[in-house]
Amino acid sequence: MNLLWTVLVTATSVILGTGFCFWLIQKAQEADSPTWIFEHIVCPVIRILVLLIVVSQVYPVIDASTTSIDFWRMLVRGGQFNNLLNILFFAGLLLTFIPVLSHPVFALPIQSILTIALVFNWQYADSIDSYSLFPSFVTILKITVYMLLAYFVTRESSKYLSRRIDAALAISGSIRLISDAIHLVLQIPVMLVYCSFLKVQLP
């Protein structure tokens, strides 16, 4: 995995996805249209697609012979793309009803780990006799540390960036989307830790 390329693709997809969501919500507000459908359906789906792009860049860490293109081919050939999209959407919806886990610092890592676990299972279920998708204690500890670090970094940086964006564009309320964008970028270490856990189980 080329880390620089991964960060570049991640940043680009996050900026485009977040910017598009923000634009849709602003246009709906300007037209006095309900924003609920954009905030709770359209934007979460866009966020999931961005998350899949990020995962596709990190997933090859598990197997050096696998590329990000292979990741998408597995989903398309197996007809699993729609299944994965639905699973992640409803997982995100369920997490909103759990006070602590509804925060992006927990919700996004859970969705990213779930994505990697499902794709790994679809890819290796027939070729590996025994493996565990549930992370080890050490892996959980590492993921928790990265999640807490992501929380503090996002909390401080999102306030600063949202103030600048709100002032520059004469708008308000960008902090939520800015926070989600930063959290998505900061998911890379969490994904790397979980992918490394799965990698050691390969024969």
C-alpha cells in the first residue's frame, strides 16, 4: 500500500463527498425545502460510498497480491455491493439510537471494521479453515487509542475550520460535515490496525 497515495485518494474523496453533501443541504435550505432526506438518507449514503473508497485503499494491506481494484471487483462479481451498502446504511441507522456509539468517533470505525470483516469473509471463507473476525484484546486497545486521538484532534480542528468556512461562505452549521470529513480521514490508522490483525491469520 502506498501511504501517500492512500492519503491523497482519501482526502480527495472526503472533500468531494463532504462538499457535495454540504452543497445539497445548503440548496435545500435556500429553497425552503425539507433537509431531513438529505441529512438522514442522501448524505449518509454518500458518506458510506466515501468510506468504501477509503477502505478499498487500505484493504490491500491484508494481502500484497490484492489491489484496491480487486476490492471493487470482489464486490461487483459477487453481487455483494448492494448488500454491503444496505448493511452499512442500516448499521449506521441503528448506531444513531445508541447514545455513545452514535458519535462519529465510534460509528465510523465500527462501519469501517464491519466493511473490512465482511469483505475478508467473502474473500477467504472458502480458502481458510479457521479465522476470527472479532479483534483481539490488543487490537481493540490500539483501535480505542486511535479513536480517542481522532476525537481530540477532530474536536479542536473542526471548530477552527468550520469557523473559517462559515465566515468565508457567509453560512452556518458546517461543523457537523467538517467533523465527519476529518473523522473519515483519521479512520486510516484504525483500518490499518484491523487489517494487520486479519493479515496474520492468512496461511
